[in-house]
Amino acid sequence: MPKKVNFIKTIFIIMNADKTVLSAHTSEAEAKKEIELKYSIIPEKFILEPCGLNIDDNFIEEIKKRF
């Protein structure tokens, strides 16, 4: 039986033009700030994509193991 989803958190994923994921943030403002600071000198287009992160019991257990 699948684990129950405890809640959904919106995260903001930064991707390059090839849609390679570069990083993710829980704050849209922080994601935009990273694009400005790290990638503004690169003449490539960067995409900021909101995404719903399902946080269930398995996710929480994995985080606990890693930290």
C-alpha cells in the first residue's frame, strides 16, 4: 500500500535551456536571486519552474537517514 502524502510543498526548480536541473529552492525569491548571482553572466536562458513536492512518510525517513 502506498504511503500517505503528509503534505505538498511548492519548490522552485532552476533549469538551463536543455532542461537540466541545476538547483531547487523553497522560495521563489531565493531562486531568482541565485539566477541573478550565479548565472547572469552566462548568455543562456534559465527556466524557473514551480513544482509540487509530495512529502510522505518515505521522504521523511530518507531525510532523517541523511541528516
